[in-house]
Amino acid sequence: AGFIKSPLSQKRLTQDSVELYCEAIGNPIPEIQWWFEGNEPNETYAQLWDGARQDRVKINATYNLHSTSTIYIANLTSDDSGMYECRASNDPDRNHLSKSPKVKWIRSQANVFVIERPDIKAQVTGVSGKLILSCNITAPYPAIEGHEWMHGDKILQTDSESSSFTSYSIEGKMEEHSGVYECVYKTNPLIKGQVNISVPPQVTAYKKSEHGNEGDTGVLTCKNPSFPPVSSWIWYKNGQEVSAPIVNGSGRYIIKSSGNKTELRILKLNIEEDTGDYHCNATNAYGFGGATVNLRVRSRLAALWPFLGIVAEVLVLVTIIFIYEKRRKPDEVLDGKRCLGKSNATNHKDKNVRQRNAN
């Protein structure tokens, strides 16, 4: 048995992609082949191979307990419209050029319609402190049942209007809201337009001030949260010309840059040579931007000073308590003797009084 586990009829736009999935069960395990028949009257079924149609066709198959196969077609054109058929057979003579197979190929089909992609005009305008993003689709296009505005995976706005024009407003400056926005037309299939808010790099330092101990590795980091991504990063130290930047791998410097983030590592920090301000400059197609990171290098003994201070405070406190105790104990002994003498005198006086009264 063989069957396609994808919708039997799919609509796609030109430049989109489509994927069909087929399974076959049998003993022995059957082979799966993919065939295609176009919509033209004179076209007949032709077998599809991995890498066909200028490498736009990709076929992946696995044969384990049962057969599975997936065909993926990228960058669709109108010529890709037609009937796609997966065929499965486990007959030993299934691919023989002269013999007819005893067991016929089992077939399953799916129809793919590729529709010409409509043109969408997208633009960004600034009006009274607002950014207005707009899309306008040109005819012909399928029936529109509404619109959505998206930024990444977040839905910003949705409606059920059938207009070919849609817009979305943002409060603030372009530098605060740069990125890729999508206007989605609720059609079959969905039609999407892209609106880019592009600005020069808005570079920020991960930390404006970094600290490191002498002999350790210092790490300075800058990032760019804006769009488009940075095409090149440059580091240089304060007092040095921008034309003489820090070169990756030179001396004790290692630079790692990837897209919107850059990192400068300084090996075996030196107090005299490495302390100071470091500048990270970024460039993209719309301009450049930069940030400054201050690096402070401390002596290795600097970490011991707080501990030594605590030890000194404890020693002073113990000394004060010891001196106080030494001075206080003799006074207490003398006071005890005076009290004892006074008590004895009182007792003698009372004894004499009793004796006189008795006489």
C-alpha cells in the first residue's frame, strides 16, 4: 500500500516552496519513485530525480521497516503546476527495461497549483512623530478576507477588511523601532509583503566600565540591536587613530564578531598598557555608530585588601577588649575587699550592742 500524507491539492505562489510526503508498506520493503505530469495537453508523466529542475528538486527517502519519501521543490514557477505522483513497488522486475512487473506500481497523487505572485508596494513614512508602514497589492490577486501586521512572531494588528491597501502606525523614532515588519493578506494562499525600517547601527556597550585583574583576560563586548545587521566591526584604543585599529590576533588581542555582536579579548592584562577607553565602531549600509568601554586593570593584590582590612579591624577590636579586661579586674577585687571590711565592722558593732543589752 502507498499513500501521500500531504493535502491532495495545494496552492502556492511563485517563489514559494512545496513539500510532499509519501509512505509505502510492504514485504519486502517497496521502492518509492516520484513522477510528474504538467497541465499542458501534450505533457505526459516524467520521473523526477533528486537535483532535477536546476537543483530545485530535493528527494529524501528512507527504507526501514517501511518506505518513506519526501519531495521538496524550491523557488516555484508556473511550470511546476501539475500532478505529482508517488509510486511504490517491491516487484524484483519493477525497473526492468523489457519485462513487465508482475506486481503493478501502487500510486498516490497530489495536485499543486502555482499562482503568479502579485506585486506588493511597501513603504515607510514619518508623520508628526509617527511611523506609518503601508502595503498596497496590485491586481490580479485572490479574494482578500483581512490583513495582519507582524513583527517576528508577534501579531501587531489584525482586521477583516477586503481592501488592497493596509497600514500600521508606530509612535516614536525610526531608531527605536528598526526591524523587519510583515503585512499579511488573508488570501488562499497567504500573501505576505515585507516592510523594513532600516537605520545606521545603534551600538551599545554591554558594560560601560569593565574591571580585570592583572594577568587575567579582559573581555569587552558591544552589540547592535538595530536593523540591518552590522557588516563590519572595528576596535581601537583611546589615543590611537581610527585608521590604526586593533588587528585580530595581533599581540595579546583576539576579536570575535558575529552579526550584531563583537567581543574584544585582551590576554594577560597589564596595568600600565591596557588601562583606558576602548571604542567599538560598527558599519552597515545606512551608516555607522559606535560606543566606548572603559577598562580598569587592578593589581592581583587588590582582591586581598578587603580581606586584610577585615583582619586588621578584628585585631584592633580584640586588642581593645583585652586591654579593657586587664584594667577592669583589679578594681573589682579592691571593691570586694572594701565591702568585706565594712561588713565585718558592722557585725562587731552589732555584737557589742547585744552584749551590753545582755549585761
